[in-house]
Amino acid sequence: MFQKLLKLSLFLLCCVLTQHSFAQLIPDSTFSQDGYFINSSTTDGESGSRVFELADGSTILGGTKNGKLRVRKYDAVGNAVTTFGTAGEASIASLDANPGYCNMIYDLEVTLDGKIWVLTELAEMNLADFDSSKAVIVLARFNANGSADNTFNSNGYILSRPNPNYYFHPKSMCINTKNDAYEAFVGSWVYENGHASCPMGFGKWCVSKYKNDGTPDASFYNNVGYMLESASVIKQSSTQSPIAIPYDMKLMSDGNILVCGSMHNFDQSFFSFSITPSGQWNTNYGNNGRCINPVTFEVPTNDLTNAQVLKDESCAFYSILRYFGATDSSVMNVVKNNPNGTVATAFGTTGKLMTTYLSQQYPVLIFKSNGDFLLNYYRPYGANFADQKIEFKFYKANGTQDMTFGIGGICKTQPRNPDTYINRSTVFHGIWNKNETGLYLATNNQIPNTNSGYGIFKYKWPGLTPLQVSMVDEKSNFSLYPNPIVGQQQFYIESEKDIQVVSLYDAKGVKVPMQFHFITDNKVAILPLSQLSTGIYYVLCECNSIRQMQAVMVK
């Protein structure tokens, strides 16, 4: 009997070890309730659609409440920071008073001066005459404590419609922090007044620019103040539809702006282009500053399609087709452009990655700084008789799936226990944490017979080596000496720019207690507060608008 129990115990132990050896991504139990929190209300419709992690591990969540903009802050363990805004929630009363609704946060960025930039749209839908529906750009800025930044357009926000003959649907934002400029660029798709139902024939794309004080930059794009053009300008030849959607934009290492998105489905193409901060084509990129990636699959002009600018300045594009009914699945196609503005033909199979997943939800791709990425989606209750789950697939930068990830290449997580939320829930956005050993998801939750709620899910990947460059905006141009060091030895860093903040991390991304003092504005002495074990540590140096990192060896 004892031998049978021993064999059964060993068998169960092997099962547990096997499960844990494959399921690398697990809920972070140190965060809120076993790795997640959900806020819901019986009276208010609330959402959270964009998440940002601060240097201290706290998070900013951009969302809405009854169709009005809200920004919330949580500490490193998932508790609301009640000193932020009003009881942890920031809003702008004068913005709330405007007619229309903000339903989605399209971008959110926190700059090193602590300012919180939020991009959304204010839409007025006319059900009786849909063509008369309206939409304008909302760019809001909050102080670090959640108050409206009144140095930005005197009230903390702007409602922007760069050309009065069009309505604007913003999709992407980029903050130019070079030389402390703090200029904002916004990418939108637009349609002519009175043609909301037919953007295919009456739409265009737009990049608008705003100064640090919130006023439009009238000098941008040859003193027009904005780029409002047809898709044919990007393609540099005729297109079937004038509309193009700029889904993402980022500041490049050379100081230019990189924009990526898709054409209308009739044109079945993705694009990327680079412009200077003044609005001229960056001719060092692609073909006259532009790159077109034509594809053979469907590119729906809605949220079934998306694009991202990656850390190495390549661009990823993806679209899905959904199959309803018994199959309850989606087919996703992914292609890329190289950092120099050429099509990445070596990605996937002859330039394309195609995969399927068992959900009707839009895909969320979460890229690491080395180009590896997670496909994340919410699998609703009843999908192929499945329990409700948040699932992941992991892909290498070249587009090959890592079949050792999870079980059979899929990591199925169920942080809700018991599973009481038999409802429609959606993952809107995901990011890796600062050292890329875990991630956050911004989610929406629709509980039956109530209004919608929102939540943040946090995951960790035990044993994953930190990719510290995710914390770095530029390659290191500061010196660190002596290196290596021993135990609790003091060492120094010197930078070409004035140093603001210095942090020390171990190889697992855990912050190491230390003290530092300034010798000059650009030279700092660092003293660990305890004896350091042998190994690699990382020094993060924040100088004005850039982050830089170097490794220090402890012998």
C-alpha cells in the first residue's frame, strides 16, 4: 500500500513539475488579489484601456467613466493611490462638460518630468443622421499628482479639429522629448463633414503637431500646421481609397518621427513613413521617407487591424479574420517592415506569420525590446466549451512560435478562482514591465445585468532573464567606474547630460537599495546599502528626457 501511495505521490509530483516547467507565465500573486483586480459599479459604466508602468512600479491606467475621460493610479501591489487626483482618480471637469463621449484611450505616455499625456477622442454619434456624426481629437495632460496641468492650453486639455472641413478620429501619439521640447504629434484618420458613413471615399489621414503649451504648431508642414493628405501620398501612386490609418508613431533615435498603419482594405497594404519634427519627409528612410507593404490577406479598416513601431524602429502589422458560430476562432496574419524602411521578407514564412487562436477577441501583441512577442487574447466562457481564460502564445522575433512555451505552445491562465464571471471581457492593452520579466494587461469586464468594469492583470515569468534595454531610450553614453566592483564598494557614473535620477537593479529586475550623491550635475557617486552578491547588476541613469543603462559586475 505504501509503495502504491509513493508511486502515486511521485506521479502527481511529476505532473506538477511538468506543468510548472512549461507554464512560464503565471499571475503575480504579490499584486492585488492573486495577480489582478477588477473594479465594477452598479451605477457607472467604467473602462480601462491603456496602462503605463512608472519607475517605482506603480501604474497609470487610462480609461473612462460614463463616457468621460478618467486616469487612475495604483501602487506596485495594486492598491489605489488615493492621493492621486480625487481618491485615486483624475478628471477635468470642464472637459467632462463638453457634449459627446470618450469611449477609448488610444495612447498614454508619462514623460520624465512627471506629466501624464492622454490621447482620446470626443465623439457625438447622430443615430437619426449618422453621416452628421462628429469626432474631434482630445489631448489631455495631467500633473504627476493627478491635477490638470493648467500650463497646457490653460485648462489641461485641447479639443482639436485641425481642419474645419473634416472630423478627426485620433489613433496614435508621440511626444518629442529631444532637447526638452515636449512637443506632441497626433496621428488620425479623418472624413469630410457629412460623410461619416463613407470614409472609404471621403477619408484621409492626418498628422498634427502641438507645442508644449498645447497650442497647434502653425509652422509644421510648410506652415500649414498639420499634414492632411490622401493615402496616395504615402503610396506615391494612386490608391482605390484615400483613407489611411496611422495606428502608431514613435520618436526615432535620430530625432525623427516614425509612423505606421494601414491603407483601406481595398488597397490591402500596410505602410510606414518617417518625417522630421518640422513635417518634412525623412528621405533617409525607405523610398522618399515611405515604405509600402502590400499583402494578399484582408486588412479590415477597423480594430481588426493594428500596427506598432518596435524598439529597434522596425514596424509590425497585423490583421485578423473572425469565424463565428461553432468554430469560434480567429486567423491572424502578421508582417513587418525593417528599421530602414524596407519590407521584412525574412520574417515568418516568406515575410508572413499566420496563426489561429480560439477567440473572437481582437489580438493584443506585446513586444519585447529584442523583438520577441506575446500574442494575448481573452477566451470567453463557452468558447469551444472552454472555461473563461486569458491565453498567450509566444513568438521569436523572426516570427517562429516557441512551442516549449506553456503546453503545446499555449499558456492558459485563470487568475479568477472560482470562475464566476461568465460574461464578455476584453483585453485592450498589454505591456512588459520595465525589466521585461513580467507584464500588465488593461482589461474591460462586462458582468451580466450590471455596468462595465475595468481591471489590471499582472503576470510574472519566473527565471526569465531581464532584457534591461527595455528601460533605455538611447544607447548608453555615460561612463561607469570602477567596473567590476567588490561587495559594497562605492562606484561612480558620469554622463554627457545632467543626471536626474539613478537606480540600481539586480539581474532579476529587483530594485537594489542604495544611496547616491551628486559630485557635479553630471557625476554621481553610488553606494549600495548592503553587501552585493557576485553577479551582474544594472544601473539606470535618467538624464532630462532620456534613460540610459549600463551593467556593473560584482566580483
